[in-house]
Amino acid sequence: MTAIEIPQRMNFTTVAPKVFKAVLALDAAARDGLDPVLLELVQIRASQVNRCAYCIDYHTGDARKAGESEERIYQLSAWEESSLYTAKERAALALTEAVTLLPAGVPDSVYDEAARHFEEKELAQLIALIFTVNAWNRMNVTTRKVPGTE
């Protein structure tokens, strides 16, 4: 099997370093107080929805380092049909999809379910994490950042 090369369009890090550093700072702030495994599940799922190969590659590696199992990583794209995720994780994943697919809006039922599982500050951090990973996805998909590169 021969893989095809998809060339990177731009090295955003070097072309727009101030923006890149600002998103890094936002990313660090958004992570504060969130469970490292849940954090990675959310970032992988948003990246799957946005079809960001770089971020999927990056966050699956981080998920493994945080102790996540291969089985749960593999089933994440079908989390609604899987019994491997807790009610809290499921609420976070539903919110991730609703925020990522924003034109459809965030239904009250999805928001309310997340609010049942997360204290208000933690919920705010989760929302920040979701919009931050979406920023990364949009940056990396647009510039075609190559998976496995820094």
C-alpha cells in the first residue's frame, strides 16, 4: 500500500506566531481543572467531527499517555452506540458535538445533561476546551498540518 502525500499549505506557527501563542495560552487556560482523560476524549471527538487528521493523531497519542485504552479510543467515533463511556463522558461528548456543529445549535437537553454532570466552573472549562480544540482544528485543517509533525 502506498500512501499519498498531502502537502502542508502553510506553517501557521511561523507565519502567525502571535496568533499561535494566543491559542496556546487559551488552550492552557481551557484545560484547567478538567480530567486529563476526559479532556483528550473531547479533543479527539471534536477533531473527528472536523476531520482534522493532525489533531486526531496528536490527541490519541496524548490520550494513551493519560492512560486511555485503545478500545475506548477506537470506539469514540461511535460513542453513542458504545457501553464503554460513563454518563459524564457521554454528556461531555454530546456537548462537544453540539458545540462543534454549532449551526444546529446546542439543544437545551444536551446542555442540561452536561450541567447535571459538571459543576458550573468545570462546565465553563469544558465549553472553553471545546471551542479551543475547534480553533486548533480549523487552523490545522485549513493549513493541512501534517500528522506526526510538530
